[in-house]
Amino acid sequence: MTGMFITFEGGEGCGKTTQIRLLKEHLEAEGSTVVQTREPGGTRLAERVREMLLDPKSVMCFEAESLLFASARAQHVREVIRPALERGEYVLCDRFVDSSLAYQGYARNLGFDAVLQANEMALGGLWPDLTLWLRMDPEKALERARSRSLLDRIEREEMAFHKKVHEGFHECWRRWPERVAQIHAAGTPEEVHEEIKRELLLASGR
């Protein structure tokens, strides 16, 4: 593979959408081909799974939730992410396996390692080259997310849940510091973007 796989992680309202857009514009201005995608989603099948997972009316056990995320990811990796990387393109993905580890492994109490094991087949050995964790105080980030008119099933969870999600992302950073970069997301969009560009330069030189 000659492309670069970059994932954006963080709690609800941390600014991932804005930062993905800014980085995509930056890379394309430099002449790179960029595939922007998201999880759950990115393929026709995975988008249908996304509807079930985020629908506030959906009722499912935590184990089913975790496995649905993994099944959508398997299709996404094989249909979109891996082919783009083999073409030498950048892939910018809004959430990936670290979200499953933080949300289902930590916040849902299914176990970090259990969720990691459940995702091994979905990943097929493919891990991001760089994961940008947009770190932000969970209360401030959730307040930002809840300023929107519509909340999905996971955004509606209690604050205690979202604080555990934050702890889960910290564990991802602790385990894989060579891959996961902490980005201070409380600054202006421009400040956060500059920090992301610095991390990308570092990762490109490894």
C-alpha cells in the first residue's frame, strides 16, 4: 500500500467534521487525491447499518451494537478503504475501530480487549497510519453537540457515559502512542487545523 489512512476520533461535538473538511482541502490543494468517508457508513450496506445503530427508536443489546459496528466496518474496509490505499490515495475517515473500543469496550463495559478481538476479522490487519484524537472536555463537547436540533441514539446517552468514552480514547492513546496523536480541540478551527498538519508531517516522516 502506498496511500495514507488517517482517522479522526473523539467524543460527540469535538469538531471532527470541520477538521476533516479542512485537511481534505489542504491535501487536495497540494495535489493529493483524497477519499473522505465515515463510520458507521461509507458503503451502501454500512449506511443501512448506520441507520439502525443511530436511530433513537432502535433497541438493541450492547453486544449486538458492537457486532453491528464491526460488520459495517468489514464491508467498509474491503469495499472502500483498502482499494483507495492501494491506489495511493489518502483516506480520511470520521471514526474507526478506536470508537468501538471507546464506546462499546469502555463506555458499554463490554471490555476493551473483547471488542478488539471482535474487530480483528473486520480489520483484516488494516490499521490507520495516523489517528487524530480530538481531545476535548466531555461536558463542553457534548454541550456543543446538543446545541443541534436532532440527536442520535448515542448522543442522547447520559454524561457519565460520555465521560467513560473519553477515558476509552485515552486508553487507545496510552496503548498506541506511536499511532494516536492527541489534538487539543478546544482551540479555534484554524488552531486545531495547524496542530493536525504538524502531526501529519511527523507521521509522514516515520
